[in-house]
Amino acid sequence: MATTPEQLQIYIQDGMQCDHVEVRGDGHHFEAVIVSALFSGKNKVQQHQVVYKALGDRMREEIHALSMQTLTPEDWAARQH
């Protein structure tokens, strides 16, 4: 059974501290917006590694493609204005 965007959102929220998570997708390809203080002081590659670690084996077994926008709470707040 394919992973749903809602399931992926729960996986991310359960695996790491997040202020905001949005996930869209078709069960194979997903797009996520993830806001977390854990991203502060990290470059984009390091931010994505935090998410991959939170998802663990699901990245190999269930999720075939994940495009991410990773933002700190400060970046997210600036984007909302």
C-alpha cells in the first residue's frame, strides 16, 4: 500500500520537532514544507539530513521521491509577511 501525504506528515512530526509541516504527493512522489528550529545554523544539505534521519528506513522502503523546503521558524515567519 502506498504511503499517503498524511502518513508522511505524521512520520516527520513523530521523528523530529517541527513547528509546521505540509506534505503533498501522489503516494510515490512527495513535496514537503518543513519548519523546525533544528534547522537553525545548518545549510540545506544538513537540514535535509535531519529529515532523512527522522524518516529512517522509510526513505528506502516507502518513499521514492521527496522534495523538501526546509525553513527555520524565522525564515517561515519572514515568508508569511
